[in-house]
Amino acid sequence: MDKTPSVIVAGGAGYIGSHMVRMLGDSGYRPIVVDNLTTGHADAVGGATLEVGDIGDRDFMARVLREHRPQCVMHFAASSLVGESIVKPALYWHNNLVKTLSLLDTMLEHEVRQFIFSSTAAVFGDPLRVPMDESHPRKPINPYGNSKAAVENALHDYGRAYGLRSMVLRYFNAAGAHPDGSIGERHDPETHLIPLVLQVASGRRPHIARFGSKHATPDGSCLRDYVHVNDLCSAHLLALRKLEAGAASAAYNLGNGAGHSVNEVIDAVRRVTGHPVPVRDDPAREGDPPALVADATLARAELGWQPRYADLDTIVAHAWQWEQRLHSTTGRPAGTP
């Protein structure tokens, strides 16, 4: 009988989840991917076990928990587009809160009481100070942030009442791809800046839109904290080991603590790829904060987290490897006629 500790990775066929699956397998765990493949890709999970289904399906999750007996569930399965959440709030409340509560209830029924939750800087809303630490007020300004904050609140209550121990990890801007170029970002539609700029560099997009050039930042463009996807996963691995050691529930902000502007990202793409990147100036978007930067001091101190790929050019270079692997120069997926 295989005694390798198993971990459920909900949303493990998605961008961050697939990188987590790889890291868990490389670190002596047996990842069990649970994904409904609405936005995930079955080929991204490698050789890991894939259970196709929905975390909100109680019967399905009960079977998965019975068969695989995980010590922990990592939850990456969520709807995550801010703009979409504003026009489709019901989708976000159902997918992000209702289904997560169903998952938690099923876990408790099967005596699984370790949980790691992918949260977001969107729970804070507009920044009152930069960088933002864990004590920053949580005042989300869109349904996406509201739904994630609601899960955070539920985890606090579930921990107090039912003994569920959880680690909440709040991402700022996930970026990059696996250093070997084998897995990376595949969103449709794509909304993240770095892959969008790389699509311009590869000729798949005519230009990149710069939303506002007069923000209250050093160069006038928006400032964001880009954190490599593998560094995010290393924080999850450290959080898992803390839970294994009996640690109490906690929440951590994850970022490099150094913001990069839209202009700096564009310049980095030009340096790394050697290709031109035409820019179109569009009006600033309503509700777009000038700067969002994390203070990850607590994660460094308590988890021992040390980002390995903090350099922007490295993040862009890894994403560029993936962009080249995924698409040929014609813009068609690599390997298609």
C-alpha cells in the first residue's frame, strides 16, 4: 500500500495549480488533482491522478476523499476575473463561496482538517498604504474580492468551531512559468499583463494597451507586484509543512515587495525577446489603483519563504519560453498544421 502522503489540489489543472502539482510530486507528496476542466487543461497535470468533477458536488468529493484519504486540501479552484465578477456576481458568489463551503463541509465529514486557500490582494480593496501588510483593512471593492474575503471569514469561524486549520495565502500578481518551459499560463481570454505583452512581442497581438499614463507613480503607469508562480507554490509547500507540524491557522501576503510599472514590464519584454512592443495609450480604468505592492515580511519570518525568482527579467524570460513553446510564429498552437 502506497504510504506517500496525498494532497488534494482543487483546480490543479489550472495555471498556479498545475505548478503546485509538479512541486508536490517533486517534494515527496502524491498530488490528487480535482478539476472540472472548465478553464483547466488535463495535459497540464502531467502524470498526477486527475479526478474530473466539481468541488461543489458532495457525492463526488466524498468519493475522492474516501479513496485518496488526503492529509490536506489545497484550493486553487475559483473564478478570478474582476471585470467579469462585476457583471456576473452570481457566478462568483456561487463558484467562490457556495462551492467552497460545500467542499469544507465534505472535508469535515471525512475528518480532513487541513486546508490551504488561494486568496488575493483584492480582499484589501483600494490601498490605504503601500506596501500592504496583513493588518491592512480588508475592504474589497468588487464581487471577486468580496467572495474571497467571505471565504476567509468562513475559515476563521470553521477553525474556531470545528478545528479546521487553514493557511490563507493572498497573491498579488502571479506571473511567469515553470523554468523548464513545460507548463505556464493558458487563459482564454488572457487578462494578465505579462502574457499579453509577450503576445505582442510574438506577433499574436498588434499592440499593448497602457491604461493611463498619469497615475501617481514614478513613471505615470500603474505599479504592480509580480511574483513568480513557482515562488507562490513554494509558499504553499511551506504552509503545508507548517500545518503538518501542528501550526495554528494564519494568513500571509505573498509578493516580492517591489512594484514594477507597466512601462517597466514592457521594457523588460523588449529586452528579453528582442522584439518591438507597440503601445497604445487608453484612458485609465475606473477603480484601478495606481500601486499595489505586498509587504511579505510575515511570510518570510513565519514560513521561511524566500522568493527565488524575484527579478522581473527572469519572470519574463520564463514566461517567454512558455509563449514560444505554446505557439508557433504563425500564432497557431505549436504542433498544429
